[in-house]
Amino acid sequence: MDAATANPPLTVLGIETSCDETAAAVVRDGPAGPEILSSVVLGQADLHAAYGGVVPEIAARAHAERVDHAVEAALARSGAGLATLDAVAVTAGPGLIGGVLAGVMAAKGIAAAAGLPLVGVNHLAGHALTPRLTEGLAFPYLMLLVSGGHCQFLRVEGPGGFRRLGGTIDDAPGEAFDKVARLLGLTQPGGPAVERAAATGDPARFAFPRPLMDRPGCDLSFSGLKTAVLRARDSLATARGGITAADRADLCAGFEAAVADVLAAKAARALAAAGPVAAFAAAGGVAANARLRARLAEAAAGAGVRFVAPPLALCTDNGAMIAWAGIERLRAGGRDGWDLPARPRWPLDALSAPLYGGGRRGAKA
Ligand code: KG4
Ligand code: ZN
């Protein structure tokens, strides 16, 4: 563990409501390192299933209704009452504004009632600092956030120090997996369904594009790839009146290989651009993909850097990462007043030029 553990212990409640998971957790950082005392994630997939995507109004209402239950359950399971907490941390953006507001209001209420400090956390910082919670990584390290809402390479330099080296200019990769699944009649979320279908497919049958490979730097694009899958499906359907299970497997394998290829190639570039780093970490739902993980690990090995991926439950949205990022901010002397705003957009790296896209939650970085 690093120097943080020399500090007095801190026990923090973290609240996350920025997309479609209502989550709360209690994390304690003591002399033996950080420990997740409880982590409760109330998913909303059932509420949005009929609409083929997250409906902001439904999400906001569900967060407002459930956030208290998530907090109650997290406190009860942790064995830590309000009186043993040192602070309340909450995602204050970026994300769907109605959800973020529900979390920020709940956190303010709890902190005010219990006389605790309030700490606003950037959702992306929560993801990016998770490898310090799970692996005790030292700064600086390179991070790839890759999910349905995010895709960016970050050089993580400190609790508030993030340099973005590149990211998607349109869709996030998870969004592309979900759309490809929809095109091929597979179930949602699309990533696991596409990965299962790809397992028996031939990744070389369809020559899908490797977008932006000819452009220097680490930016990525996934929307053309999704269109290429659509065209391949349509031309098969026109020629033969439909697609077979084997066609579907080959389309999935070709798509998955293209995503893994571009992310691995850009990871190698990001590692070269990052300078000396302690490790390369990947997080986000898409980091669950085995082919992608293997390719990212190869890129890290090629650069002589250790590859780490936090356990899946901590790669996807959760309250523990927010509690931990809150602990990191508190240790650095940060806290917020009652005027803490809820922000739909909040780039982690305000100095780098904005990206054009940023996934289904809109441009975020
Ligand atoms: O991080 P996450 O749970 O939520 C956010 O988007 O913030 O990521 C969910 C995304 C979905 O788009 C899902 O299809 C994708 O991660 N995903 C995968 C896999 N498992 C989940 N994509 C590819 N392969 C997988 N095994
Ligand atoms: Zn997230």
C-alpha cells in the first residue's frame, strides 16, 4: 500500500446514481489498506428493457425512489452506523442529470442530518481510481475506461490529476456491442451475447474496418464499424434471404476482433505516449471481454508494463468506487459545500481538447 495508509482511518459512504444503477457502499481505509464493508447495486435493466436503451426520465424516477433503500442496505450490511462515518461521497457528474440530482440531494440530506462532510466525486474519477482500491496501484498509471458510456485513455497522476491521451469521437464500444447485438437479433446487454456468439465464429471471414488506424494518436471511432456489420448482414440477407447461425457467429467474431484490434493498437500508442507508468489498467463493462482483455494484456507486455483489471463487479458502476474516490479526495484536503452542483458534463481533464462524442450518455469529456 502507499502513503495513504499512514493517515488516520476513514470510513466513507459512497452514492452512485449517474446512469442505470442505484448504488451505495461503505468503504473503510485503515492501516491494513482499504476494505469494502458493503456494496449494494440496484440495477434498472428490467425498467428499460422494453425501450432498447436507458430512458432518462425512468432512470431519474427510479433513482429518486431507490437511493434511500440502497443507502439503508449499505449501512446495515456494513455494520457501520451513520455515527461511524467520516464523510458522504456522491457522484456529482457526469451523467444523466435527473439521476445525478437524485444522488446529490440524497447525499446532502444525509450529510446535513448527520453533521458529516460532503464530497462530490467525478464518476470517471471513480472508475479511474478503482485500481488503487483493488490493487493498491501507485501513481502514475495508464487507464483505459471502456464501457457503454465511456471510452478513453487516461494517465492517472493523482487523486485529481488526469491527463486524457485519447478517446472515442463517436460511440462508446459497449454501445457498438449493444447495437450489433440488436442488428443480429441477440439479447441485451449485447456485449456478453456477442461474445458468446463470436466464440464459434471465424474472425477473418468479414474484413471489417479498423477505424482511425491511419490517424496518429489514440482517438477511436466505433460507429462506422457498426454500420459495416449492418451492411454485411444486409448483403447476406439479400443474397440468401436471411442469415444463418454460422453467419451470425462470423459477424460477431469479425466485429469483436476489429474492436479488440483497434483498442490494442491504440493502447500500445497510449503506453508509448504516457511515459513511465506503474501499470496499465482497464475498467468498464467491455473490459469483461476475454478477447479484448488478452489483447490489452499483450499490449502491456509489449511495453514492459503490468496489466491489471479490477474484478468485474468493481469495473461496472458501483458505490464503492465513489466512496474510495471520496476518500482519496478527503486525503488530499478536498470537500464540498451545500452548493455542490449536479453536472451533466464534467471532463476529467479540462486541459485537453474536447472529444466530439462520448457514448450514449452524450458528450462527456
Ligand atoms: O460499465 P458498464 O456496466 O456500464 C456503463 O456503460 O457505464 O458497461 C456496460 C457495457 C454494455 O454496453 C455491455 O454490452 C458491455 O459493457 N459489455 C461487454 C461485455 N460485458 C458487458 N462488451 C463486450 N464483451 C463483454 N463480455
Ligand atoms: Zn460508469
